[in-house]
Amino acid sequence: MAGRGPAPKDPGARVRRNLSEPLAIVQSDGVIHGPELPDGRDWPDATRDWWKTWRTAPQASTFTDTDWSFLLDTAVLHMAFWDGDRAVAGELRLRAAKFGATPEDRARLKIAVGDPKSEDNRAPRTQSKTQAARRQRMLQPVDDQTA
């Protein structure tokens, strides 16, 4: 028995091909980017370390002046969090995610950290011939009379 619904379109006639966007691969260049934390505030050590991490992060080389301004505002929230104001935790997390703070955030932003020539950062390979042959052997059509 055939499947339900209309026959699938010819692949050449499809508008959406659902191709995944390529990853932007960033790597550390060993340079400290962005401004220092401004004087006039008693920045906690945790915030100073956090800021240094962002200044040396691989993606920091792509940040613009407006990104650093937004990140500086986020540093103020980071300072408030470490001074005990836990109400800012959600906003702090959302703001840090915009810059790719965690592997999940970087995946969502289509950012990979590493060497673009590295095997680890290349697009995943398609099935090998052996894998495809095994899959074909395992997936056999079911006869209507035996089902």
C-alpha cells in the first residue's frame, strides 16, 4: 500500500532545500580585544576574570564597538550578580548567550571555535558506502500479506 498524501515534488522544483548554514569558524588570535573595565567602580574579581575571558575569547575578534558597549552593560549586571543580586541572573544569561558563552549558544549562532583546516571543524561526512549498504540490507520493504 502506498503512502498517504500527494507524491513528493521533484527535488529540483523544491523552493526550500533545508540546507544547513555553514559554521563561522573563529579561533583565538592571542590578542586582547576590547576596552578595559572602566575605573570608578569596585569590580569584583569574578567580574574582572569574566571580562578578561571575553576579551581573549576567540569570538572577541569579531566584536564591534556596539558589541563591547553591550558587553560592558552586561558586566555591570555581572557585578550586581556577584554582589548578591540574583534577580539579574536571567538577564545576565540571555545577554551572555548573544555572544556565544556556551557550546549550545555557539551552536545556535552557527559559530565553531577552532582551526578552520582542522578535521573536527569540517562538515560531517555523508554515509560511507559500507554504511549505506548495511542500511539498505537492514531496511527491507514489508510485504502487505506478511504484515
